[in-house]
Amino acid sequence: MEIRHPIHPEHGKILNTSSLRKEFLIDDLFEKDKLKLVYSHIDRIIIGGLNPVHNPLRLEGGKETASEFFFERREGGVINIGGNGRITLDGETYTLGNLDGLYISRGTKDIIFSSENPAAPAKFYFLSGPAHKTYPSRIITLDEAARVERGTEQSCNKRIIYQFIHPDVLDTCQLSMGLVRFQGNSVWNTMPAHTHERRMEVYFYFDMANDTVVFHLMGEPTETRHIVMRNEQAVISPSWSIHSGVGTNNYSFIWGMVGENQVFDDMDWIDMKKIL
């Protein structure tokens, strides 16, 4: 498991391109038959990717989580962006198709990820945060997710927000998770920009052609920076940072948050005239 440490906003101002990417970008999430996990000390979120092709992958505890088993004091969320897959939780198997989600309960001991067909393997994007209470594990399909339409064609940000792990759908301790799909020719996400001091966020970009990039905007509103994102890469956003972006073509992204507040609209909106 890779460890990432917090970055103070004053430190963030002096980072160059390679340093920004080293601290905030997460790449190579889906290596065949491997499990990749990144532990961020920002709200102690864990970001992961699992691509079981020929061999099942087991999620276990250890030194980084200081636990006997991974979900001893944690909850988790998964969205499958690949082919059909299975997640077995303490002997009970959940089948996830493309863009199906799963909430994993605190206290789950044995977790196994596998694919139904090695020729079209599952790709499980994974987030986990600390948990103080146990809520039941549950599959959430795209149709079962809460659906929110935002933006306009004129502002190039007409989109549908699918809220999978969200208070309107199920109870969790602090984890929220969902995905965004754009309509028409829209390519701007989360603009006008905002921050939320009470929680951090991670964006995972996918459904991108090889020659498509997203210019992900981050930093304090008056000290903005950008990170060039490619297909199936994630980016960590501290609470002090905006998190927005524009693509050169169509794309989708998964958002996930942990922190003190789960209220989706608890955002500190930034006046567009004040962004620098």
C-alpha cells in the first residue's frame, strides 16, 4: 500500500508539475491480477483499483490499517467500470455488472474480488474511509442510484449525477460515492468551482479515448493549478482545493468523499470573478 501525506495550501503553491502529480495523481490502478491501494492521510481515505483477470484478489488488513482485517474499523464502496464481476463478503457473493456499485459494511472479514470472464474482466474502483458504526452491505445499480441533473448546454456542463453511496440511498458513517455522465457536447465538470472545508474528495476519470485528456483544476481559488488527467487515473483533492476540469472530448468520472459532513450541497461556492 502506497502512503500519501497531507499537503498544506502554502506548500501546494510552490509545487511544480511533476511534484503536483507525485502528490495528488494516482496512476496504474488496474494492473492485471493485482491490487493497488493508496492510503492518504487526508481524512485517512484509501483509494484502490482491482483488476482480477485470471486470479481472484483478496483484500486484507495489515500494518497500514493497524487492523486484523481490512474492514475491522472501516467501510468501503466499489463501482465496477469493467465486465461482470463478483465480490464475496464473508461467503455471500454479490454480482456486479458494468457501473454497478456496492457498499461494504464495517466488520466484514473476508473479501474476495473476481471476474466472470477473463476475456472481459471486471475493473473495481474502490474507496474506503474510517467507520464508527456498522451498516449493511448492499448493491446499488445505476437505476437505483439517486439521479440529479445539473448544468446547461450553454455553459457546456449539462450532466447527470448518479449518487450511489449517499444519504438519499443508504446510510453510511461518512463515505459518499457516485458518478457523473455528461450530456451532448458538454465537457466541463463542477464549474462554477467550490471547496468544502468539512470533507475531502477524490475524482476518478474514465471512459476516455486514448487521445483525450482532462485538465483537472485544483488549488486555492486564488492560486489555481492544473493536472493533466488521462483515462482511468484518480486525483486527490484536499478540502482547501477546488476540484473541477474540462476535457478535450467526452469522459465520465467517479467522485468520492469522506469527512465530517455528508450533506451533498454543503459547498463553499467560489465567485467566478475571484478565481485566479
